Amino acid sequence: MIPLDVLAQLREAHGQGNYEPLLALIPYAGLIGIECTREGDDLLFRLPANQDNIGNPLLPAIHGGVIAGFMELSAALYLLIFSESAAIPKIIDFSIDYLRAGLYRDTYARCQLWRQGRRVTNVSITAWQADPAQPIATARAHFKIKELPAP
């Protein structure tokens, strides 16, 4: 079950459109610097350019693991806010396709919930930098969820 205090923070964060207190609960989000903003009924995730996230200093380019972690965490946060799960979603599998180098600049991600069943949900994630039409990576993730009890 999602702890009541976390559930209250989720509702408050989404109601106000301020996700900083929620992200502060996740150490990895702070480590890589993830930010989240609400755009209408959707969420936009942002990974600000940060020297600590560089994997290839010659280009310079963001480390592939940081890009994957950013995308996976974005999907998990998206599900926490939008899914109808009685428990915190747990990752089952994650598959990523790197399409371009993630250069040293801000990176953005959007998620789309493709299917939510009683136990498993499927999310797609797209990450880009300058132009959403030119993604640097796409990913698919499956999460285990717990069905809400019948009213």
C-alpha cells in the first residue's frame, strides 16, 4: 500500500502543480537533478544540463545510464500520479532505444500510459533535447501495480 503521508503528498503536489516536495523524497531524483512541471493535464519531465551527468567528456554527452534512469524514474512518477494503483509501482522490465547522443544540454521527457491492467501497466517514454520531433531515446516500461479494492 502507498503510505498515507506519501499519498497526501502526491495529491497535494498534483493539485498545486508543484512536484519539488515529491521529488525530494527520491534521492536519485536529487542526484541527477530531475524536475517535473504540469502542462495542462500532462507532465513534462526535465533533466537540466549538469556536469556530473556527463559520460563522454569528448562530445560532451550525458551518460546513457543517466538518460535511462531519468526516463525510468519519469515513468514511475507518472504512474504514481496518474495510475489507479493501491501500491507504489514496481518495475518489471525496461527497454530503451538510444537514437542520438544526449549532448550537454537540458533533456526533456514525456510519458504515455498505453495500457493499465489489474496487475501490470505499460508506459512509453520519449526523451528529447532541442526538438520533440527528434528524440534522443525512446523506452518502454512495464510496472507491477496493485489493483484498488472495489468500493
